[in-house]
Amino acid sequence: MDIGRHRADPAKISEPHLLQMIEQRLREKNAAAEAQAPQAEARERGIATVKSPPPVAGLRATEAVRTFYFDPSFTLDHNITSAPGRVLLPPARTRTRWRW
């Protein structure tokens, strides 16, 4: 019996070669950087659109200066109360100016 000799072929190494693995990782990083370029361009276009939006169709610049006044007061026909019965808004028919 000769233990020093093998009749079968030795198993091949299944690990990737170190240089091939490094090259593959570099290719992946370059591909990721190329993928990020369109994202950065899209982000810049979005920011530019928000800062300077396109004109709205049908709207035009004003020809004369005008002022519009708005009175936020209202009159209730009944009291507004909480669940326990506390009056939240003044008694009915009292003119109220709601403060936001």
C-alpha cells in the first residue's frame, strides 16, 4: 500500500483570483459612479424647476395694482362646545374673528 500517491486529480481551487476580484470590484464602483451621474443631473433639474418654475398657461402679468381685503370673521347660529359642554366659541349670533 502506497499512501504517498493519489490516483484522483486534485480538486481545483474554487476561489477567484485576487487580481480578478479587485478588477471586478473596481468595475462595479465605476458602474455605480456612472449610475449616480444621471441621479445628480435629475436632482439639479428638480431644484432648478422649483427655484424657477415654468410659467402657468393662461396667467399673465398684472396691468394695474389692486388690493383685495378679506374679513375672516364669521357668525355662528349655535354655540360650539366641547364634549364636556365647555363653550369653545362665543355664544350664538356673536361676531367672531377666528385667530389661526
